[in-house]
Amino acid sequence: MINNPAAVVRRRGRPIAFDRDQVLAQAAEVFWRLGYEGASMPELSAAMGITVQSLYAAFKSKAELYQEALAQYQRSSGSFAERALREEADVVDGFLRLLREAAHEYSQPGRPRGCMISTATLACAVENDALREFAGSLRARTLKAFEAHIEHGIASGQLRADTRPAALARYIGAIIQGMSVQARDGADCAALLAIGELAGREIQRARA
């Protein structure tokens, strides 16, 4: 991934400059709304405001663009989860905040609903299996982060010693993914907050 936000692409000897993070955000919204296989290169090109030729010159392939768009989503719209756990000193409070913010993030007007990564390429054509595995690895990384946070809670005496980190992490992950699907199906913020509240009661049972 190019770290310099101003990427320069050359086509027919003429430089075409654009803000890489900005065009990735636009591509992410198309992928988020239509899915990897549903998003066509002309649709992506139009949303990004660059030609198809420039798109291929900058990202080499649709698959590479998709992977970078998922990473861009994690850095922007999807960053609330990591931030909630990092900023809350209390482990349980961090997870409760994560669930509340997920309800708000997944139901925001003016953009696709749910979580881009939670529902990314769950099913796809065989030739796109590598992308399905990539999206799965991002979800697995999130579960590992949840598990590590829970283990920290046990070690610091915030959570009960008999708490099962892997199981609780998967439970929270399942709730988050379920909220994402519910949001895509039309659940509003209030409905999602209610789900988070019920899940939060279960998480609070792990308090020491």
C-alpha cells in the first residue's frame, strides 16, 4: 500500500494526480453497497472520478482495489471498535461502548448500512476464494483482538477468572455481525441498541 496520500498515475505520458485515500473511500462505498462481485469497474471508476485505465494503473486489479478499500474502511468508518476498547480503561465498559457505537454506525443515513467487513464476500464464486479468505482473516483478526482484550481483563482482575476468552470473544463477534445483517435488513438505531443492551447484560456477567 502506498502511504503517500497523493498518488500519481501515468497514462500516455500525462500525470494524473489524485488523493488515494479519497478515491479508496469512494470505492469502499461502492463495494460496501454492491459487494465485490456486484461492483463493476465502470461503476467504481465513475464513483472514484478516475478513468478505468488510471484505476488499473494505480491498483493493478479489482481484487487489489477491494483489499485496499477494506483496509481503508477499517481505518475510517470501522475504526470505532478499536478506539472504544483502547480509550475505555474498564474492559466491560469498552465492549459496552463498542456495541452502542456499532448501533449508531451501522444505521447512519446517507451511506450503506451495516459493517462492510462483517458481510464481505461471505459467499462468492470459486475464482474469488482468495478474497473470501482475506475478508475472513480480517474478521478473525478482530476476534483475536477481542480475545486479547478479555485476557487482559482477566489478568488485571476486572473479569472473573473462569471467563472463557475465546468463547466470549466469539459471542461478541457474533452479536456485531448479527447487528450488521439486521441493519442491512432495515433495523433502525433503536432496534440495534436494544440488541446491544441485551448482549451487554451477558458481557457484564463476566465482571469480577
